[in-house]
Amino acid sequence: MPYCTSCGSEVMEGARFCARCGAAVGGAAALPVSAYAQAEPIDYTIQGDNLQVVRIRLKPGQEVYAEAGKMIYKTASVQWESRMTGQSIGEKIWGAVKRKLMGESLFWTYFRASAPGEVGFAGCYPGRIQAFDLKAGQSILAQRDSFVCAQSSTKVDIAFVKKIGSGLFGGEGFILQKITGPGTAFIHAGGDFVEFELAPGEVLQVDTGCIVAFDESVDYDVQFAGGIKTAIFGGEGLFLATLRGPGRAIIQSMTLEKLRRELNPGRTGGDERSPLESLGGFFRSED
């Protein structure tokens, strides 16, 4: 499938206009996958500690898009505009609905450099930014509301959890974000990150809600957290999320919901959940 030379999005065979940016395309304007996969990568650095900033230095003609409200600065040479993806009104509306389900804004904001320039993005609460350099067709799954920004050649779409148990008790709900290359994408989550490279069949058990992202090859499920006594009095709820390799998995040390609980003036004690809270988590995950 060819790619648009303006924004790098996939273009259907025979299409006259790009569905993402609306630019006219044709036989000479469409770039093959192999050619676009070798396009020059963007220049970026991630700075900071507790609330990191990704600084992207754009060359003339380069473009990135971001979740609304994630930009913190830009140079005057970087132009920006908000767009809704899709060719028809129906496609634009459906795209907006999917973004809201993913916890994102109705519009993406696009940043294009007319001359060498820089733009910076950050998350909305203390945490880390993770970069993914994706090849053509390569995908990662991330928790909803984690997307920060990406090259225009990448695609962010909705991914539904296939297993009912994972959706009900896995802490991430039924909806994840699927980010597909080629290009570089950035996500944000809380606390610090721990990264694992899982071998085929290797299983990692994670507190529900602490999963940041994982390769598409990793199987995601939930399982009962030991015996009844451990589940009720162990302070971790009734279920654990499980990730089975092969593939890469990233987890976070602090979720937004845990941060909200600890900042609640009426709360006492540490991070443990009471037995009643654990039983309540049977139908509702706090993370």
C-alpha cells in the first residue's frame, strides 16, 4: 500500500486525496512502503526526571501530530493546526468517537516546520515519556489516554480487548491504543518505568492498571490472585494482569488513580486496600 508524501499516511490504491491531510495524491505522489520506511527519522531528546519533556527538532517539511493540550512550547517557524481525520463527514465523526473512547481529544493538532524549528510536549501529571521507533506495519498496544505525539507517518487507532475477563478485571478496561509504524511515537505514564523482554511462553504478573505498553505479540489476560485470603487481605485486589511472551512489555510504578487516592485529604494509611475495597474491586478496578 502506498503512502502520502505530505503526511505519510497510508493511501488506498487509486485514491485521489489523502484521508488524513486531504492532500492530492496520484501515481507519482504516492510513496511505496519500502521507500517511506527508509525516510529520515526525526531528531528528538527526552529531558527531565519527574515530569519529562520531549523536545523535537523539525527540519523544513517535517510534521508531527499530538494530543490536544500536550504542547508546551514551539518556535515561530513551526506552524500548527487542528484536523479531524477522514474524507467524509461520517469518517470524521467516527474518528472523533474513537479518539474519545481512547481518552483523547476530538482533534489532533499537527505541527509542521517551514524552516528549522523545535516543538516540545509533556504529559499532564508526574511520570515518564517513552519513545517507540516503529518499522512499517509494526504495532504496540498502550493504555488509553497515554498518547502524546508522533510522526505523521504513524497511525493511532483503537484496539479492543478480546477477552471479557481482561476487559472487566484487567485494570485497562476494554479499550487500548494501537500505534502502528512506520515512524516514532511517544507515550506518557506515571512514576518510573520498568521494561521486560519476555521470552516465548514467559509470564509476567502485574498489578492491575500498572501496564503501560506491550508488543502486539504479547498475550494479555487476567488471573485470580492466589487464594481467597490473599485476594481479600493482600491489598492488591482479586485479580492480576498477566502478560505472556514473546515480546517487550513496559510497566509503571505509579498510576494516575493511585496518585489521586494518595492526594485525597480524607485518606489515611498507605497504598493497601481494605478487604471491603478488594471485594468492591471484583466489579470495578481502581487502577
